[in-house]
Amino acid sequence: MKRRLLFLAAALVSAAAHTAEYQVEMRNIGQDGAMVFEPPYLKVKVGDTVHFIAVDQGHNSVSYLTPEGAKGWAGERNKDVTAVIDKEGVYIYRCEPHTYMGMTGVIQAGKPVNLDEAVTAAKELKKQFVANKGRLDRYLSKVK
């Protein structure tokens, strides 16, 4: 029994050691212009954690599209929020108050198993944009 517990503990430590943590800043101004997430595209592994940091006030991060069965997130305005990426695929997220400005981002975990769904969802989301209309397409073009 003792050996089993030691093996289980070692397996848990090993799994935790292989996950990574990322930070995405919510900004008024960034490299891609006004109202941005930086970086706007991440390629991660399943199990990794993404921390959305409220660097500038007035923003939140809310998942818009997740792979089937994945847990989404909904941060409050002016608050940091953390998302654990729990399924393989493409995630699209946005800042609710600034969706009209194209304040969106993309996370790819492993293979883009839901890329067609993501492209379709992006077309719908872009209907709300009045500025920065090409942003989401640029971010999705990085998905491989």
C-alpha cells in the first residue's frame, strides 16, 4: 500500500511539473493598437493555466468559444481571472465591454480539433466589431 501511495504522489508531482502558466494582459493600448490582449494568441498544452491580468481598467476576459466539453471562464470587469485549459482545441475569448473594438484573443491547445467551428464562431463574433475587423482573422491564422 505504501508503494502505491508513493507512486501516486510521484505521478501527481510529475504531472504538475509538466504544466505551464501564461499571462495575458488586458490593455488599453498595445502592439496591435487600442483595446488588446497581449499576447493575443497563445499555443499551450492541455492542463496549462492562463492568467488574464487587468493591467488597465475597464476590461474583462470571457470565453466565447471552447472545444466541446471544455470549461469556459467569465471574469469580472477590472479583475484578474484564471483559466485552466482542459481540452484540446481552439478557444476564442473576448472583452465584453470592448468586443465592438475587436478586443479578442485565441488560445490553441494541442491540435485544433474544432478549427472549423472556431472559424464559424469568429464570423459571428466579427459582426459586432466596428473597429479592428481583421484582428481575429490574424489571430486565427496562427492556428496550425
